[in-house]
Amino acid sequence: MADEHGASDAFKNRCTNAARTLESCGTYSIDRISLDDSNEDHKDNTLDVWLREGPWTPDVVVSLSNLHSVRPWARGLGVSFIDGISLIHLPKLPLPWPAEAVGRLDRSEDLPELAWLRIAGPIEVDAVASIVTVYVAQSDDAASVVR
């Protein structure tokens, strides 16, 4: 979802909320990764990462689109535990980026605000995109309650 018509800090807030959701996923595993890199313009490509812990916790899907960078991982490794996960807001110029992001991409006036997803573990995911969505499914316990 683009924030062109939203408040000036809407994308930053979306990144902050996504980061807070992902903080609780440190005990999860990567269940599946899907990278659609079939488009000529890499910004039309998408990356989806499915995270799962078990039937009593909600599954989480991180979806990134308008990709600006995806560092490759060893494909075909199957389910992989997570050692660390973060989502960091990268603001537009003239605001500075966090030190660990400096040099990650060539910055220009045309570069929009970005979200930087990093997942450490046997499968390392490192992607930067201008659209981020985090979906949280209901746990089986919550889904069993009729409201």
C-alpha cells in the first residue's frame, strides 16, 4: 500500500508497526519463501516470507514489493529457524539512514522511503522495498472462538 496521500510519517509508522509485530517472531521458523523475480523491472517483483511457530501462535507473512534490493539466499533449504529478525525504516533524503544501512543502496532524491527486512539464521533474507505489508493470522485458539 503506497502512502502518497497519507500523513507525512505514514510509511514510517507502518514500518514501526511491522517491526513491532516481527519482534515477537524470534522463536518462529521460516516456513516458505517466494520471490517473484519474473518481471524485467525489478521494482515490479515481490518477496513473501511465511513465518510459523506452531498451531497455538499466529502465522505471519511478510510481503515486500517494489523491491530495490534482494540479496540471494541458498534456495531449497526447507524450513529454517530464525536467529534474528528486523524491519528498519530507511527515510528519504535529506534524512540520514542508520549506520548499518549506509552504502546499502545508492541514494538519490528519487529514492523513496524504504523498508529493510533482515532475517538471520541458516536462511538469510536481506531485502529492501518501498512497500511492506505484514499479515498476522489468527491462532487456532483465537480462531476457535465465535464472536
